[in-house]
Amino acid sequence: MTMAYATTNPYTGETLQTFPEATDQEVQTAITEAYDAFKAWRHVSFAERAKVMSAAASILRRDVDRFARLLTTEMGKLYSEAKLETELSAEIFDYYASNAEELLKPEKLSVADPKEGDAVLVHQPQGVLLAIEPWNFPYYQIARIIAPQLSAGNTVLLKHASNVPQCAAAFDALMQEAGLPHGAFRNLYTARNHTEMILNDPRVCGVALTGSEGAGAVVAAIAGKALKKATMELGGSDAFIVLDDADLEKTAKWAVFGRHWNAGQVCVSSKRLIVVDGVYDRFVDLYKKGVAALKAGDPMDPSTTLAPMSSQRAVDDLRQQVEDAKKHGAMVEVIGAPVPNDGAFFQPLLMTNLHEQNEARHWEFFGPVTQLYRAKDEADAIRIANDSPFGLGGSVFTKDTQRGVKVAEQIETGMVFVNHPTMVKADLPFGGVARSGYGRELIGLGIKEFVNHKLIDVVDIDAPF
């Protein structure tokens, strides 16, 4: 019998450790302890909560090598990228340590008629939150939800992806060392039925999920039936638009990075390259050369620039998806140097002939598969970009940044970047529309997702009778 939660190194294929699923009783105990912690934590001052967030940031920076190695071991991320993710997580803790109180301060409302009273909007925590997180950014995904929610006074239970159990446990230990009260954040190796058990508990106020469209639909349905608030950060198939006046050398380098960082396993990867006709051939030539220069190998080796995928199963699933796309008419070309046979590597591919009858143009390819489109002009590029069920991010490349902003305004996604594939920072919001989900994480939008926006109105007028 294989254990659901296991550390299997994608580079070596070796299963290093397995972890048993939580029992029903362990889950019930965790909910009780999280709610007991909430009852006290909700009244703790912002200054005291900020001390815990700052301590977590300091520990991440102090032990960056240990934390980063764990990311590389469990999901194959380049060690250099793992260090950057650990630092980004620290920055998110720091952001909320500095800003939570200001973001949640009571807001005096200007009312049309003074008789309506002295109206104030206060933002109060609501209880226990369930966080369901994916494997592609094991720390950042946790930090993105717990830093704001703990800072707001809520408490959090974590159900992490089954292939990063040690990363999940490391964050549990991190928050304990940072001084968070017992029970306020708990990693649980939950079984499938536990999601419903947790969300049906009246002490639980909602669920934040980052993951696949399928997982999001299932969890959103459970949350909806339980009348619980949910935020959903789901898939993406971000457009990377190259206009006729783009700096092609620079743009091609960003395209190679945008598609292949984290082995292409990013919801905001540049998955669809949409290039206007006048610069198409030149751009594609530069892009292929850039991909050919990538070096697949040991993710701990500083010279490696293409990591293995997160698991052999991820490789097999992507390979099958490519075969299915071919059946719909997609043309597939191998690009880049050959990748190692051992380890969960995937050969970079370039996919074309994604015409309007080919439904593969609407799929998300989670790995080093580039979808390539030739657009007639700027208007056609925008049309192709918006021909997607997803609405997460996207980018526009042009020397005329004002033109870039005008194009960005016409792309129907939650985020658009001009002359950069995607900017993931502690002080920028993250989230999408359409099949990419709903809700936002980070900045003030994120911290306000699971608080009660309560109106307190002091009214002093005579009763009508």
C-alpha cells in the first residue's frame, strides 16, 4: 500500500519518507484547538501578532539553506529558485507585520444625512480557516494565506499537497518557533473526506484553495453547501503578447524564463506566446535558441536552468495531454537540448496549429510545453489572448509602454504586466477571474477576505411613535 503523503525526490525517484493520514479524531482535535486558540488570538493586539510574523520572517532568513533544500528535495525546484521562494515568504510575513493594523483600522463612513448617525466599519476576525494548498510553491502558498489571516486574528488549518509533507511540517514548526499560540496554525495530513468534515463545522469560517480547476470546483461546492466563504486561486493559461515594436532580444529572454521557471509548473507561467505577424519569424528563432540554451540536470547544481517536474506522474500526465492535443490537430516540435532519461524531466515542446476548431487551445499545459500563436496585428493578439476559459495573468511586450497599458486594459484577466512575464511580490495582489477562480490574496484585498466587515452605527434620533 502506498502512503498518500510521501516525500519522493523527483530528481532521483527515491521515496525518502511516508506519512500516515490524520484520523477523524486528530482532525476534530485540531479544529477544537484552533477554535480555542482563536478565542484568545482574536483579542491579541496587532503589535503582538506582528512580533510573531516578524519572528517567522527572521527564522526563514536565518535557516534559508535548510528550508530551500527541502523544497528542492520534495518537488524538484532549482535550489536558486527555492532560496528566492523562502525569501519571498519572509517578505510576506514582514509586509503584514508592518501593515496589518493600518489595513484593518476602523473606517469612518461619510453618510448623506447626519441623522443616519455616526457610522464606522470595523473589520473583525471570524474563526478557523481551512487552507488547501498546492505543491508548486510549497512555502509561498502557505505564507500568502497565513500571514494575512493570522495577522487579522483568524486561525488556520492547513491541508497541503500530498507530495510536500515535509515542507508543510516545516511551516508548522516555523510558526511554533515564531511564538504563535498552540493550535493557531496546524498542518494536517487530511484524508479526502476530512474537507467536508472541516467545512461543515460551525467553528470554521471558510476555505482558501489554490489548486486545479477540478479541485476548486469540488471544494467550492462543499463550501457552498455549508454556506462558507471561499476564495479560489485556480489554473491559468497566461498570454504573452509580443507586439511589432517589442525589443525582440529582451522579449525572447523573458519568454524563455516566463515559460520555464519552476519547470513551467506555475499558474502564471507564460503559457501562450502570441506574436504579431511582422516579428513572428524572428521572435520564434530567438525563442528556440533561448530554450536550446537551457540546461536540464541536478536542481542543486547552480548551472542547472531547467528543473525536473514535481513527479513522474506529472510527466506522464503532461505527455498524455500532449498526445490528446495532437489528436485535435496540434503540431508539436521538440525544442531545446535533450533532457536526462532518469528523473522526472520533460523535454521542452513547441505546439502550433491551435486553430479555432482545436479545443487544446483552451487547455492548461502545466510544464515545459509552449503554445505558439501567430496574430495578424494588435487587435488579433488581444482576441487570441481573450479566447481562453481562464483569466489569471498575462503580459504585453512593447517599447511604447502607454500602448502596452492600453492593450493590458483589454485583456480579461486579474493581472497584466507590461514588459515582464509576471511580478510575484509581497505588496502586489494575486488572483484571477473566470475559470481561474475568485477572490484575491496579498495586500489589503487578501487580509479582508475572511474578516467580518461590521457596521457600528451610533444613532440618536427620536422614535417615530
